[in-house]
Amino acid sequence: MAQATQEFGDWPLKRLMTEVCGSGHKSADDLTRAQATEAFERIFADEPDPTTLGAFWLANRWKRNTPEELGAYVDVMCDRVEYAEPDVDPVDCGANYDGKGRTAILGVAAGAVAAAAGTPVVVHSGDRVPTQKQDAYKHVLDELGVHTELAPSDSADMVDETGFGFYYQPAFNPAIDDLFDRRDMMGVRSFVNTVETLANPAGASVHLGSFYHLAFAKKVVDTFVESEFHDLDRVLMFQGMEGYDDVRPGYTKVAEWDASDADGEAGSEGASFDDFEIETAEYGMDLEEDDLAVDDVAADSAEITEDVLAGERDGPFADAVAVNAALRIYAGGDADSIEDGLDAAREVIDDGSAHDVLEALREF
């Protein structure tokens, strides 16, 4: 057994593997908050050898992390994040960082529309992070001629000046960025892929994210509750295309958590957690996921963004941007319903103010 060090404590990763979490998904025990905290601190310090680190990440994946573990991992990460809060309080959009490969990324257009309607929006991503290494927010913004490799303070200024802000992971979260090579060698996702999306570099009070299954949305809410760093007022999550924060056409499940309704109960079992369904057809939208497919995700998404914001494209892409903007406006509390958010989104597209946001981003 590896000897404990004064710096870290009694739980090197190899001991956690042999005594706690490494015996398989049915018999493994969960880590305590203290154990999870020490484990991630050791990882950031590059203390575990590559074999042990890979085994630990896989063991966590097999057994499935608890909100207590994820909350501890989030807090260790947040201790290393460079936060820069704008004067406004934006909606934090935490899309999966390893990107999209088949359908358009609509969040830039949707965020610009929401910003024009009075709901500030923040997005953040890295540069093709493991495992998929597909296109993300950064690449669409690069194609649109928007500066992306900004210091966090500049990102905060971008939010205040334009209503939309991009935070670049290597700049605000260098500790996670330093794990790139070790994550890349793994070849599969680990809990890092989850917690990096929860960094919230602008210190927003509202988080908007996505999930494949409703149980994951509940786990993310409970992770925020378990986090000693975050103190969110509201979380909105929905089933997104390719796991991204672009709502699926057709039937979509939405999960909503509001801390102000929690009545002292912690976690998603409290009165504040609810889920409901939306049907895009109910908003007069005749679209399917195949309608939003593209060949070159970054370049095509940029072209679609430009056309929709300029009022030069209707049909499935324009409808999809409008409904995604509506969800951001609703998440930010600036519309009482998604229908009201849709009305606001369409108004700012029609009057040109959404395209003005894009032009302001280019000039920033």
C-alpha cells in the first residue's frame, strides 16, 4: 500500500481502488466526500501513476458516481477555476465539452436571440476535449469571426457589453485543461466530462444543461446541492441532441429545479424539482432531428446562425433556434412560459436586434 503523505492524507488512489471502489459495479462502495476530495486533489497534483489513474477513472465509471462524490469533485475543481463575474447575472449554458458531430450547434444563435430579448447568456467550452473531440461552441464562434481565446475578465466584459459571453476552458479552468493528455489516453468518458461542464465560470445563478435520461438531470441537481461552492437559484435541463444543450425536435422531457421553492429540503426530492414534456409540434414547428443535420458542424452552424439572426432563413433551423432561445429566456426568469419566450425570441429576430448582438460580438 502506498504510504500516506502529509500533503494529502490517508487515501492514495491505489488504496481507494483496493478498499473502496475498485471491486466492480455491483460490490464497490461509494467514496465519502473526504475521500473524493483527496482523490481529485491527488489527480490535479499529478500524484497517481498513469495506470492507477486510469483504473480509478474506470472504477468510478463502472460503479456510477453519487452526487456526494460529484459535489466533492466539483468543489475541488472550482477551487482552481479563475472566476470572472459580469455585472449582469447570466444563464450559464453547460453543454458537453466533447462536442457534436452530426447536427448543427444552435446555442450561439439561441444565446444571441436570448441576449437581444434581455436574458444574458454565458457559454463555455474547450477546444475539442476528449473523448469525441468534436465541434463545440468555440468552433462556431471562431467561424463567425468572434474572438474566443479570452482571459476570463474579458469574457465577463463581453457579457456586459453584448449580453452574450464565451469563456474558454484553458483560460478559466487550466487545472482541467492540464488533464487533457491523460484523459485522451483513456479513450472513454470519465467523471471529469461531467464536472467540467458545471464550473460556471461567470458565477451565474441559473444553470441550463442537457441529459440523455431524467435520472441524470436529478443527479446534476443533487450535485449542485451537494457542492459547497455553488449556490444556484435555478436549474433547467432537457433532453438535448447529441447530449448538447440544443433541445431535441418532437417530444422532449424538461427538468426544472428552483431553490426558492425547496422549503428547506435538500436535493431533487424536494418540492422544488419538477419535470414536464414539451412537443415542438405544439408550437407550430414541423421538424425532426434529421432536419437539423449538417455536413461540417462548425462551418454550417456558423452559416445557419448568420442566416437565422439576419432573418434570411426560415423553416426547421429558424424554428429550432427560436425554441432554444425560448428555453434560455424561460430559464432566466424573463418569461413565464416557453410560449412567452418564443414570442420574445421571434420579435427580436424580426426586428434585427438579435443580429445586432452578433455584430457586437464580432466587434468586441
